[in-house]
Amino acid sequence: MRNYYEKFNLPYIVNAAGKWTIYGACRTFPKAAQAMVEASQNYVELGTLLEKSGEYISGILNVEAALVTAGASPALIQATAACMVGIDPFGRSRLPSCPPSRCEVIIQRFHRNPYDNAVLTAGAKFIEIGNSMKTHPWELEGVINNNTAAVVYAFCTVQPDSVLSLEETIAISHKHGVPVIVDAAPNLPPKSNLWTLAQQGADLVVFSGGKDIRGPQTSGLIVGKKELVEAAAFNGAPNYGVGRPMKASKEIVAGLVAALECYLEENEEERYACWNHIQQEWISALDNCAGWKATPHQQGPSDLLPASVPRVDLTPPVGSKMSVTELVNRLKQGNPMILVDQNQTSVVLNPFPLEGDEWQIITAKILEELRKDSLLINNLPHI
């Protein structure tokens, strides 16, 4: 397919970094793109569309209620507003500048991240518990009071035992009548997270629609308890409130619904098998080239991508003339531009965003760069 971005003189990109916003998120399902085109040619009452599409989505996911939003961050904003003011029009009109006294949102310090500003955008105030290494159950018990609107839980597939689990968080919060908002924006696959987190008792669960679901980039989804999902809708467009600027357009709604249908029909085991195959091919081709080691990626607590996606760590030998950052930059400067992730010690190769033979393009380019560097080292004069 022709690269649309050529008209702006932008390069073709092979993305082995991730389906992140900075790189345009996902490749949208063709059926989702077609649904957006069809929806764009007709008028609809947006509030009714959001209601009916939510009923449809909740039915296919087997959850109490669902709401399409204009992204995961807007979903967090609307979810937070729902927990603070519910369906009170006066309370809604005063957010975010004049929140009610019940505006405290509890979060474990371990869960603080660049995306949680969405909670503050709604007008809430964070109450942190624990430290970067440990959270005790009594810390959550001790800060819940009449001003507590919700507990926010940043869902991680790999999480140390030293912080509160989702199950513990739900049990303690619900004992005091406090709802739990789960930020699971990037936590697909497995697709079962779309319903199991809500079925475990989370009151509102937030997902991105523009990553693994492969809907419109600016789409998101809230699933959970019916009363709170309805309150989240009340605090969003087309109503006038804190969520008004984040409009889930008719095109976004149609695109996300179509993408969800495609996503649920997809064979997840076949996707895992494909990713595992690419991982093994990368390790076989790249390991020990110019002394670099190619090994299965070691998942860490700070990884946003689910552990179920097999990646490769490409690590330079001691004394390598080429650093991790230099290799990453060399790949970016090629044609096509190749995007990879990195940590302090390794280049990280991710099959998650790739299609077709793109993994082979990456393999060939990395081998070229490593061999080039090896030849340079071997040709240095001996002193």
C-alpha cells in the first residue's frame, strides 16, 4: 500500500518499538477504517449513539456497561469525574476548578506514571500511599475517609509482591464503599482483560482503543459498573462538563466498535505463535554477531507492554565500539526508518507492531550495522 505520508516527505517506518502514541499507535483494522468512512456520511444524535454502542459493546464483552471515549486519557478524566460528582449537574459544572470536598483519589506511589495527570485534569487530588518499593494494606485502610472519591490502580502484568495487588485493593476499597478505577490502557493482550478485570470487581476499567484493539488512535473504552459508566458518560461530550473537549466523534465510535468485533474474532494463539517465531528468528540470526548477545527480553515492573508479547534484548559486548543508543540512532537514519526500543543496557526488538516480512527488514539492517562496526574494529591498526 502506498505510504500516505510521502506527500509530506516523511519516511516509510518499520516499527519494532511499540504501538505508542508518539509513533501513530496502531495500524487500524481495514473494517474499522471503512466503518469510520460510512459513519462520517450520516448524521446521528451523539448521546444516543454512545448509549446504544455502549449497550452493544457490553453485550459482546459480557460486562455490565461500556462507554466509548476519545482515548484512554479522556476515559480516565471521565471516570474520575464520575466518582467525584456522579450525575449531579451542579457538581459537573464546577469541575475541574471547584471540585467537591470528596475529590481525593488514592494511588500507590509505585503506580505513579506520566499518564496519571488525567486524574488531576478532572479536578481530583492525589493521596499517595506506600513508597517506590512497598505498600502495606494498612496504608490504604488508613487514608480512606469521607473525602475519598476513588482508588486508581495502574494495572501491570508484572508487579512486585511488595505492592498491593488488584484483588487486595478492591477488597479494602469496597469494604469502605470506595470505587476502584483501573488504568489498563496498554494491557492488551490478552483480550480477556477486556472483561476479566471488571468481572473481578473493578468498578471502572480503562483501555486504549488505538493500540492492540486497532481502532482509531484517538479512541478509548471504559467498562465496568453500570451506574458509574453512566456517570462517566454524563461527564463527557456532548454534555457540558470537564469531558466536553474530548469528543468521541461518530467516526471514533463506529471505528472502535468495528475494531472490537475484528479483535474478538482474531485467533490470539496464532498471534502468539507468530511473535514467538519472530523472536526465535531474531535470536538465531543476531546472537553473537560482532559479539552482541540476542536473548529473550527480561520483563521488568516498569514495562508497559504485557509480558505475553515475546521480545528480544540485543546487548553489546564489553568494550563495544558501538553503544546501544548509537545502534538505535543508526536504525532511525536508514531508509526505511527502523524504530526499536531501548533500555540502559540493551536494544529491545518488539514483534508486536510488525506485519508481513518487516521483521526480516529489521534483521538485515541490524546485521549490516553490526558487521560494519565489526569490520571497522578489525581494520584498526595494531599499536
